Amino acid sequence: MELLSERFVRAFNSLFEQWDAQAVSLWNISGEPCSGSAIDGSEFERPENNPAITCDCSYNDGTTCHITQMYATNSLAIYSWP
């Protein structure tokens, strides 16, 4: 799979730092965010999955992932990208 760019991962981590949110253990925010609970079908809004993202890894014959949803209760919002 194509990894999200290092620059994107740094920006993503910065958002969660500003929200004082810690990634759950099943989610590899330090390396490849589209891993673990982001792609394993975990229930998106479960309290233990906060913050959470959902990825769609079906692009380019399954080699490219895109973040399609992001959730963090500290932000009081759910974001979805087409």
C-alpha cells in the first residue's frame, strides 16, 4: 500500500496534539494512519476508538488509502471527506 506522506502524518498528529487527544493502541498514528482500527471494520464512534479515522484502501487496485472519516469527541465534530 502507498503510505500517507510523512508531511501529512505530521499535520495529522499536530491536530490531535492541539485537541489533547491520544490515538488508541490499535491505530498506528506515528507511522501509517491507515492501519489497525482505521481499516479493520472497528465501530467508528465507540468510546474506546476516540480519536478515530476510517480509511478506504480500495484505490489503485488496493495499493492507495484515503482517510474518509475522522472523529474526536474533543473536537465536538465528525468530519467526512468525499
